Amino acid sequence: MSIDLKTCSTTGLTTIMSNARRKGGPEAQAARLAAALELQDRERRTHADPVAGACLGTILLMDQCRLEETGQGRKSNRSRQAIRNHGEIGFMTLVARGQSAGSGFELLLAGGLGVCTIEYLVVAHFDRFPDDAVEAAKARLNAHGIPLPNGCITDTQLLSTL
């Protein structure tokens, strides 16, 4: 029996994510990722700017991963404050340009959600961000073995075409 994630409540999606993390294994990880992507996509669809909405979805996923890891319902208040100060795109640019992976990146990576990170969104929507932010995000994703979004070319691939 499969569950239609599109009709699942937000609480249902987070329950699927938690149960899958506890269960482990490739099928559970696939279910966890599908539920996370649906949660992120809901935010994308409800926001006037889909990229900004996906950013807000990522913040929700960071909160969920923190809850699963620590058992504490602490929110990503610093990220939310940075969004209030700089807007979603400005915040995403700052995150991508960061000298090291932030705690949100580490939480999502530990939770098996590397393709839900801010860095992944920056690379996926490279036309919305400064080149240096995109390159820094690509480097961080590559360093952690996260495949780049479809349509993105790596420096190695670029050099092999020359």
C-alpha cells in the first residue's frame, strides 16, 4: 500500500520522515526524501516567488531534522531573522557564500536530505544568484558528494569539453 503524499497533511509528512529515519534502509530513505521534497514543494507552491518558497520549505526541514536529532523543537531563529533582514534570496546568497557548511546544511546532510539544502537550491536556480555564490554552493555540494541538480555542469565536465 502506498501513501499519496500530495493529500497527506504536513503532520503526516513529518511523521513519515521521522518513522523512515528510525526504520532506516534504502526504501525508508526514499520515502523520507519523497516526504521532505513534498513538504518543501508545498512551501514553493504557496509563495509568490517559488525559489523563496523553497527556501522557507528548507527552513522547515531543518527544524524537523533538528527535532529528530535532538528531540528538541527548537526553531531556526537565526535563519528566520536573516530572512527578515535580507529577504529569502539575500539569505540564500549569504548561506551559499559562507566559508563553511552551516548547521542547517549539516542537519539536512545528516538526515539524508542533501538535495533539500539551500546550496542545492542556489545551484538549481543559478540564474537568480551571483556567480560566486553559485560556485561556492557547487563546491560545497561536490565536497559532500551531493549530486548537482540536472542541467548543471561541473567544472570537470566543462574542462573535458575544451
